Amino acid sequence: MDNNDFNFYNNENDGYRGGFGDYTDPVPATPGPEAPNNKKPGKGFPKKIVALVLACAIVGGGAGVGGAAIYQNMNKGGTVVYEGERPKVQTVVNNNDGQPMTAEQLYAANLASCVGITVNTTVNIFGQTTTSAASGSGFVLTQDGYIVTNYHVIEDAVDDSSVTIEVSFADDTKYTAKLVGGEQDNDIAVLKIDATGLQPVTLGDSSQLVVGESVYAIGNPLGELTFTLTDGIVSALDRLITTSSQDANGNTVSTTLNVLQTNCAINPGNSGGPLFDSYGNVVGVVSAKMTQSSSGVSAEGLGFAIPINDVKDIINDLIEHGYVTGKPYMGVQVKDVSNELQNFGITAGALVSYVAEGSCAEKAGLQVNDIITAIDDTAIDSSTALTAALSSNYKAGDTATLTVIRNQQEMKLSITFDEKNEQTEAANQIQDQSNQQQQQQQSGGYYGWPFGGYSW
């Protein structure tokens, strides 16, 4: 099935702001963290959501049952991340022996680890200053205040210091959070609040998940029905989806993610929270749901979560460095080869539209209009396939063999990947802008076609 047949929505696209009537959440009996001086009394936090029509997301925290092992890469000072263990079995049987939990037990054990996230943006409209709030979800990672959520939940705060982020707990305790770092390609961000003695989740092992096993989510649907528990099953593993959003400059930004599929109820306001297995371990971060196909066919029960194993190292890098180190970068702009061109015998693949000066792609000999059809033994039939192959299989400094079609002739190129950082991305952006100006003056050629583009 072609991923482009579906519309996947996430937080930054949502226009949901304000509240729904006079609904007030009851204050849960489960104790939360000790309140700081800036605690604000009142009803459940106002939220904004995460999508164009119906959004993405989920929340949860987990206190693991059974033995817990410390995630050593992040065990520094007061910062400790816990990883839980579970039996390596295909069938999960509910019992009271201290391993699988009932829904009631899981909710009680993890409620204090779940948070709501409100992003307050002040805008000036016709001379009038107004403040709007966008809401999502998250979970406590460490006792000393690190919080995990989706990148798209806090995206407005990435480049704008005037945007404030507020973290709310189930007992209505609120903290102002600092953005530690965000990683757009995997839709993950880490926040930090000034607190100690928090109840962290326990991270699970998403590689042990099997289709059909039970999973649970705690989230904030509609930004009003806070700390809602939903349940379902793992519907599928290793789905590849592409979501689109608008950046601060109005440009369309596409993100391709490897995700697991679940039928847990997911709605706007849930973005950024965890997905639990029945052992109380966080096995995923819910990021999107499918609402309808491009032909207008409605869909229900199709939610997607980022497997926790895919983002453990990313979270560690964000805490340690503020960005993800070692990400491979080619320094090219690539686009899909359209069906129309394929009908004329042009090979499917990732069409190179731009090559940044000084990049590893230029050093490898890549040229505009080359079509990348493979990286080593991985076939590439689209720009999204190239994105997935790079992010899943390679690091900066790795060397790979590209299979390229140039003038209908196949050739091999050796490339050693750069690291993706501000400098390499800036060089690619400058090249991109320059070539876009040239493109407007050209006719014919591959780049006159309306492809969707990706920057690598």
C-alpha cells in the first residue's frame, strides 16, 4: 500500500485551541510530585491539540513490575532512567504473580508519571496581543525532572524564546519547563522541569512486542479529558508512515517514521505520551493516527507509536548534547520519480534535485538528475525509502555503496556520510534556495515535475 494514499496528522498542524464547555477533571487520589512555588490552582490544564482534523498521540508513564535495570548510558548524578524486564513469551496471561497488570493496576501505578504539556504562544493580531495554548502529552523519564514528548508538540518553542512550555501533573501541580532538545526526524523532544523526587516511567523493550498483545495509553484527548486510559492491541509492527506539517516559514516539512500500529483510542491532545505493554513498561511514544485516505474514505482505530527502542539513544543524546549526534547526512535534496515518468521508462528511486557544495554527496560524484536505486543491499524506490534506510542503518562516518542510474546507465558510487548538524544543513539550505531560483526559470527536465521533496 502506498503511504501517500493516507493522511497522517500530528500536533503542529492542529488548529484546536481553548476548551470544551465547563468540563472539570476530578482530582485523582494518586499523589503527584511535591508542588513547587509556582503551583497554580484551578481546573485541568487547558490544551491544544495535535492535528489537522483528528490528531495523534498518547500519554503514559510506567512503574515497571518485576526487576528493573538501570539504563547505564544515562545514569549520571541524579539522572537515572529505568528499563524493565518481561518474560520472553508469545502469549501474555493475566495473573497476580507480579508481572502482567490489570488495567486498573497499570493506571494506578503510572498516573503520577503522566503529564500534560501546554505550549503558550503570544501573537500580535492587528495591534492586539493574544495568547493561545497548544496542548499535548508526555511522561516523566527521570526523578530529577526530564520529560519526554513529541517534537511536534513543542515545535513552536524551538526557535522562539517567547514561547513558554508548561507541564501539568494529575494533582494539578504545574511547572514551567525548559526545552533541552528536539529531534524532528524522529518526532522526539526532551524537556526539563525544576523538580526532584518525581516518579519516572520504566522503559520496556519494543523488540519483544508481538502482534495481538495488549497495550495501554494514558493521554489527554481533546485537551480537556485529561489523564484518560485507553486500551487495545498491537495491530502491526514495522509500519512506515510519512506525516506532513508546516514550518515557521510556511514550508511543508515531511517526516518519515518507522512505527508500530495500535487500535488504542488516540485523539487530539494525546501526542507525546507513551504506550505501555501489560507489564507497565513504556514500549512506544504515540505520534500519529490515520483519519482518512486521500480519496476521502474515513478510518478509525489506526494509531501509530514510535517504538521505544528506536528513540532510547536519541533521548540520551538530547540530554547529553542537546541534539542527536552521529546522524548520517548526504547533503542532497531528493524527490520521488513520478508514475508518469516511470511510464516512460524512468526507473523508480530517489531523484537527486540538488547537491550541496562541499557535501559528501558532491565528493562521491552524485549529480543532479541521478536516481538512487539502492544503498548497499537495500533497494530504494522513493525518497521516503532513502530516508528510512539512512536513519535506520547508518551513522555519520559510515561508508556505503550507492547504486545510481544516470542517463539510463547504472553505476556505483562510494559515499562516506557527513554528520547531520546545523552546519551541514545550512549548507544544503543555501544550495536549495539557489537551485529553486534557477528551477523557476527552467522548463523540461526532471525537476519540472511536482514531486514531494526531502532533504538529506
